[in-house]
Amino acid sequence: MLYRMMIDFNMPATGKIKDMYIGFRVLPVLGRLLIGNQQRPLGLEHLNSNRFNIFIERPLVVEAFTEDARPLGIASYNHSEDETYN
């Protein structure tokens, strides 16, 4: 199992939950399963931090249409043995 709890204390009176989920690393069909408040997997540039974007900026489409980029939900990450399905 795995877990993550990331809270942003930009304003100390009101902390904002960024990521808070629990998950399973290896499940038979689902692979890695995360349950909780997490980022939407809309693109690789949206899943990583701004620190690692060297020569590109974040796309405006992702920021314009997803006000809440970290909703409550369930996500599964897996691939097939021959990597036909990812």
C-alpha cells in the first residue's frame, strides 16, 4: 500500500489540501490504484512540478477548463504484458 498527504499552508489560517490519497501498488487487473484527492491525469506536463519544466510552459487549455485540478476520485495505472494497452 501507499499513501500521500500534501497540504499547502500558503495562508496558515486556512490550509488547502493538495494531494491526499491511499492506494495499492500491485493489483491483478487494475495495477496501481489510487483513491482520494489527487491530480487529474490530463497530460505529462500537468502531472509534474513547475520546477521541472525547463523550456516549456503549462498549456493554457488545461488551466482554463479545470479550475479544480485535484478532485476526489479513483485512478488506476496499468499496462498489458505486451504493452498493447496502457
